[in-house]
Amino acid sequence: MPRQSAVPSLPVRVLGTGAHRPSRVVLSSELDTAHGRDAGTSEARSGVRSRRWASAEETSSVMAAAAVRQALDAAGLDVGDLDAVVVSAVAPEQPMPTTAVLTAAHLGVPGGRVAALDVNASCVGFLSALDLASAAVAVGRWERVAVVATEIASKGLDHREVEGSALFGDGAAAVVVGPAAAEDGSAVLASVSGVWPDARSACRIDAGGTRFNVTTPPDDPSAYLFRMDGAALLRQVARHLPGFLRELERRAGLGVAEVDVVVPHQASAVGLRYLRERVGVQPDAVVDILADHGNQVSASVPTALHHAVTSGRLRRGGTALLLGTGAGLALSATMLRY
């Protein structure tokens, strides 16, 4: 039975989705050879057969713009129809100007016509950006917004660590959102986010910001590379996620077992197995694209959403749970009616 909703839904509709994958395919067998690992090690440890890595020409903003164009095409819209471009990127293309501004330039948006801003919330950044955009659309601040996540994780991997270096892939994915008409039935049913800072050391990049940089370098240059204690992070997720999802259910008036598709962050094979087995979702509802995409950081959720839509798993009127976990520990989830 549906639960009593404590929070009004937002009359917001996903108008179109899009995704861009870099041209270079990197097989796990290649990583084994390149880094002196026994055959099969990278795939066995990561659950990833292949992933895409960006070339020098495939910058974060180039990929983001390509994904947005696809989403606009799917929505039957043009760049000139946008009021805002919101970009999620854990590592921006450059500190200034924002990746959103660079993306807007590649899109060719008219000067002064759109707002452009970046959101950085680690792997849950797309969901945070979608939450902000949906609220703005619901109150009439913006009418049509491109929300895009773009990530080049391959630039920050330490190949001495199999767990991290074999897991990640690059890419970008986008949605265009706008107001839902009453007869559409589309809505953002509920969203919830939270952080548990005690777990902040489990997933991190220590250098590259104001603490350690070119003028105040770290003692160890590897501080610029990604570090993860996957087991510690999963323990924290297992501790907090069940209660977190119960709160989402309360707000949405819908149980996680009732949704048509579950669109999770592609954190790891172990993490996806935990999701299928331990938190009450229907296992067959989970969208799992890890093996051929890898963990694309904040681009994982919108890429999986695009896959669900284009494969026909998520149809108009269907319901979806978008679920993200990330460094912090950060959790974010959105239930929507597509």
C-alpha cells in the first residue's frame, strides 16, 4: 500500500536524456598487461570488463555539451530553449571559469541568455544538481534546464592500486527538465540527501585544492591521485542506507520495492550486489551497467538513467529510484515518475 506522503511532489518532467562516451575503449586485459598484473586480475577485482577513457581533445566540457545536445534532441528542443546549464563534475576542467560556462560556450548559447553553474557533491553531484534544478523549475525561476554530469576519472588514478585504477571510466550524461503539465503525471515525488563526515577519509583526493597545490606542494606527489578504502565505505553505506531509504519512502509515499526501475550509482560490483540483496528493492529492477562502463563518478547515475530510458526499461508513467553514494560519506536519492 502507498504510504502517506509528508512532502508535496514537484511538477517537473524529464523531457529528454543523453549520454556521451569517449572513443577509446580500455579493456581490463590491457590494464593487466600494462601494469604487470596476472591475467584477469583487473576484471576480477573491479567487476569491469571495459571502460572508456577520454582523449586530450575530449575535455569535460566537450563531453558535457555532446550529452546535452543528445538530451535536447530527445526532448525536441534547441539550445535556445534553455534557461540554465547546471554541471556536476568532481574534478572541473579548470578552476575558472566553471565547466558550466565552458559547456555553454561549446553549445553556442547566446550571451546573457542562460545561467551556468557547477555543482560538486562527489559521486552524488548529479542528483544534487537535479534537485536544485527541479526546485527552480517548480517555482517558475527557470523553465527548461540542462543538468549534466561530466567526469574524466582516468586523469587521477593510481595504477599501483588495482581496486581504484581498474574501476573507473570516463563519460558524460545529461537530462533536460521542465515543468510537467497536470495531465502528464510526471513528477519528482521526493528527494533526500545527507552526509556523514566521520567517513570523509574513506574516499578522497588530498591535493589539488587550496591546501596542497603548485605553490604549497604535498610531500608525496601521489596526494594528487584518487584514494579509496572501498570496504570502509561500504560498511558506512550499509550502516546508513536502510534508514535513509525509509525516510525517502515516507516523503514519497512509495516503497522502494514498488518502483519500476532502480537507477544507482555504479559504485562497484560489491556495492551493486549489496543494493540488490539488502535494502528491499526488487533485484530485477536494478540497472547495472558497471561491466562495460565502470564507475563514472557523478556521471554514473545519469548514464544509467539514459540507458534505462533508451532500452525501454523506463517508460512514460513509470517510476524510478535514482540513488547515489559518494565520498563524504554522502547519500542522495530521488524518486520520480517519468
